[in-house]
Amino acid sequence: MFKKNFTLFMCLILLSVSLFSAPVKSSIAGTIHNRLAAVQSIDNVQQESVTKAVYDDPIVDIQQWSVKKAVYGDPAVPKQLSDTVPPSISTTDPASGAKNISADKTVTVSFSEDITAGSRYKNIAIKDASGRSVNMTKSINGNTLVLNPVNNLNSGVTYKVTIPAKAVKDLSDNSLKAVYSFSFTTNTVDNTWMEFLNGSDDFWVKDMANNTYSGSVSNNYLQNGIPSYRFELRKTDPIVKDGKRSEIERAQPERAASESTYNFSVLLPKGGSEDYALDPEGDEIIAQWHNTPDPGEEWTYPPLALHVQGDGHYYLWRVWDEDPLSTDEKMRSEGKMETHDLGSYLDDKGKWVDWSFHVKWGWLSSQQPIIEVYKNGSKVFELKDKPNTTNDIIGNYMQCGIYKWEWGHPEVDQSILTSRVLYYNNVSIKYQ
């Protein structure tokens, strides 16, 4: 009997334990499963969800999370792929081996990515065939290296650009691995006149009224068998760029304080309706070299101009100013204007006159400025070590044609003429 009762008692106990333990086991098993799932999800879910699961769930074991973080990294911090690829050169302007490059060219080198100056940045150089270094400024704009010669390059010369290893680096501190060099050759003469006569406006821009007579290629007066360009200005023409003018201008200004020789031929008509008659109370400019105002500066007289005046003479006008901001009134009051008589034009009418202006620009005597003027091969004027331009960031540009200031100012106009015609040919600019 005792044995039977004991057996029954033990069965009851086991049944109770089983009934009591089932939910506990289930709870423990569920908790373990949930925590394992939470840990596993660390590698699969978005960083924001993982961060919340880890830091906001108090059941997750902090020690377990620390181990997981040490092994797999903090999912709250994006994993960065390290950049070990150095920058490389993509393109250059001028291209390697290019010829007939303008002497006022700015050299650019484009890289495969954005760059900054490296440890050998100062060793970047442009040198001529004799190994002489070009004085230049260097700058970086994104992925582009800009090399800007201070003065015009010499004409007809081959230049070599050298960028040493480690001269530049990318934003991850990867330096250019190997030296890179390329060469180009400047043109002998900027002889774009024929292109202009053939209709190109890439080098010369028209500043004239939109009339058929204002400017056109003409066979009226040939020079060495080449057609010329005829300019006509009438008193009734509209204002163009704040004045009465029929001109063409060089599309690209030169560098400040550069040196060039400007050659051109002019014919003042003789007789007939185009006769270049005297205008006793008037004058006009037939060639000028204009400045470009700096930001905040007003336009001024051109620093250098060839005038014809009512007395029948050519005159060279020169203005200058070493101050950063110039005005006509300031230069007049300070005596920074001069005129130089170059002789009569009356005997030149009906003939081609060849002019050559050799100019080294400068607003300070220390820049050793030069003006040399040749007429038909003979020197008619020379001025050295005297300032001949204004102090501007950008250099001057040449203008050819007719500019008659007083026609645009009726309140002071005393001209007796109503029209002017002249012819141009053989224009070229030789960079020194």
C-alpha cells in the first residue's frame, strides 16, 4: 500500500513540475531566441534600427553588445572605404605637341579628381628651350591647375611644362606619383587678319553701327593684291559703346605690362566722295590701344592712340597713371597726358602707309616701358623708361578704324564734316 501511494505521490510531483515548468521553459527559450535574433540583425538592418535595438532595448546584454561592436564595428558609424588611388592628368591646354599657340596663353592642366598643393608644388615650371624659367602665377580650381605667365611668352618658341611627382595631391593625401611634362610652341606672329577678311570673328570684334557701309571687305584699294577693309563713319550713326565709332577690336586683351609689336597699314582716301578732307575744329582716332577698367573703376581715355587732327597732322596721344583707380579728371589735373606731333598726313592721302608700334607697357618707370613708332620703315618717335599706360589687372587691346568723339557730344561738336572713310590692311601683332 505504501509503495502504491509513494508512486502516486511522485507522479503528482512530476506532473506539477511539468505544468509549472512549461511556460518558464517557453519564456526562457523565447527570450534566448529573441536576443539571438536581435544580435543577428545587427549585420542586416539599417544603422538607425540597429542603434535603437542596441541602445533602447534594456534586455540586450551590454557586455554582449560590446563584444559584437569590437568584432564587427559600430553600425552607427558608416564604414569608410580608404582612398589609395593617386590623382592622374586627364587633359592639358595646350595639348602636348601643339603649335601656333598664342603668346598670351594661360596653361591649364586637368586632373582625374580635385587636388590641392603638394610638397613640391613650388617646383612646377614652364621653361623655354634654353632652360629659362617663365615667371608665372599658379592656382588650383577644383581639379584644374592654372599656370598664368606674368608676361606674354616669346613668339616662335617651344616651351616645356613640368609637374614634378608630389607637386599636387588629392583630398585623401594621395600624391601625384610620377613627374609629368608636355611641350607646346608659340606662334611667330598673330596673323589673324586674313581670317577676319574671310569672315571669322573669333579674333576681331566689330564695334560699329549695323549698316552695310559701316565696315566691309573692299577691292577699292588693294595692297600687294590683297583686299582691304573699308571703314565708314557717319555723323548720323547711332552711339556704339558710348561713342560714334566704326572700329574692330582685338577680342582678347593682352597681359598687363606685356611687350608687343603692332603692325598695320592705313590708307586715307584722296579725292572724290571719300576724300579725307581737313576738319579744322575736329579730330579722330584711327588706331588706339585701350585699357580695361578694374572692378569699381570707370572707363578712361585710351593709354595710347594715333590721332589725325584738324591741322592735317598725325598725333600720338599718351596717358598714364600708377594709381590703382584712375579717372580722366585725375590724370588731366596731375598732368599725366601728353601729345606728340608725328608730322603731316596730307601727302600720304591716296597711299598705303605702313605703321609699326613697338610697345612695352608699364605704368612705372621701373617697368622700363618703351614706345617706338615706325612709319614706312623709318622711326618717327621713341620714348623709353616713361610710363605709358594705367595700372590695371588686365592689359590693353588694339582697336582699328575710326572713332570721332565730338560727334557723340553735340554740345561741344564743331566738326564741319558729316562722314569719314579710311582703309586698313596687313594687321598683325608680334608678341615679344
